[in-house]
Amino acid sequence: MTVTERSFAARKSVPAVPQPAPVPSTATAPGPGGSADPIRVLIADDHALFRRGLEMVLQGEPGLELVGQASDGQEAVQLASEVVPDVVLMDIRMPKMTGIEAARAMKEVAPSAKIVILTISDEDEDLFEAIRAGASGYLLKDIPLDELADSVRSVNGGQSLINPSMAGKLLTEFATLARRDAEEEPAKHAPAPKLTDREMEVLRLVARGMNNRDIAKELFISENTVKNHVRNILEKLQIHSRMEAVMIAVREKLIEIS
């Protein structure tokens, strides 16, 4: 049993500690009738005890609904096609199909799902491959339990999440990774479609790690308008995540990251 699993087991008998109220987002804001649709969450991890720990954490949180659990990558993809989750919390190292492979497959069967890799791996290559596969977040399993639910809400609201211990190296490696891709496989990289001036503004702010709400405030536009711009950017670049958009923008020299 890993340290993480023992910590989850130890918490099973401890009453849940009240958490600070989450910042509301457009994804979970009450509608005209005063009710809000819960964020639908799918868990994929091959360790039953870890899944049980996540289940206990998420079930105690308002506005979150656990809609399925998978013990391997293939099962995760199948479940995603059936329950169409809003957010998927998924490990990398799983039997039958890895989390990276499952993330790619999920983008075909449940393209609206936001995928968060939740793993013990702090390897750079795993992080980069997760981004390439369309993941919206990469968190290590040592994340405090009281932050997990807010992380789900943030990703569902359009924010990209990277574990603090890995975030610093990510942007500094973006340009190197993009250049390497272009040099190794130039034939695969068609010129990026032209983005409008406003879409470029939005993309630069996305590259700075800003979420939709902050971008809206920065540009003095509505949050829905930002979401439309982000959707248009992803469609034009034919990708699935904001981090992929930044990677392509760096590779095509649409933006620069210092």
C-alpha cells in the first residue's frame, strides 16, 4: 500500500472538515429557476482504495456528482462514452490502456470532457504527453484533499491546472518542446489557421494561465464571449485543450513565452 493510499484509508473515519465556499463559475451558476446542474465527475484509477478515497471526498462536496469509476483505461473510455462526464480524474499508469492513451480516445467519444491527470509521476515527459493528449490539468496525488474539489470546479470553469511543483518548468519547456516537434516531424505540422486579433489577445492571456473570468475582466468583455473565443481558437487549431493551444501557438510563433 502506498503512502497516498494509507492516507486515504486513515481519513475514512475522520469527519469531513467544512471547506471555504467555492468561487462560483458560469459552469455551475444557478439558472433562472434557482437550481444548478452538478459537475459530473468520472474517476479512473487502478487502485481501489484510492478510488474510494476520491469518492469520499467528492461525495461530500456540493455541486459535484460522481457518475462513474473505472479501474483501467479501456473501461474509462467506455464509461466516458456512456455517462459523458464534465470532468475526468485519471491516473497515467493503468492496465490495458494508459491514462495518456485513454485521454486521446476520450476526446473522440466525449469531446466536451475536461481531463485532469491525477498521478504520482512528476516526469516531464508524462506532463508533456498529457498536454498533447488534450488534458486540461496535471496534478500529483499529494495534492491536499481539501483542494481537490476546487480543482474540479476550476477545470470545469475553463481553467488549466498544473501541480505547483511542475508549473514553473512547463512554460520554460513549451518553446523547446514545440521547436523539437517542428524539427523532428515537420511534415505533420500544417500552418496554423489565422486567428483574429481578439482571438490572439485571448490566446496570449490563456498562455499566462488566466481563466475565463480573469480574461473577461482584462479585456472588458463578458465571460460568455471569452468562452466563445476559446472555443473558436480550439476549433481553428483542431485541438481539445487550452494548453495544446498554447503549445501550437508557440510552435507557430503566434505568441512568445519569455
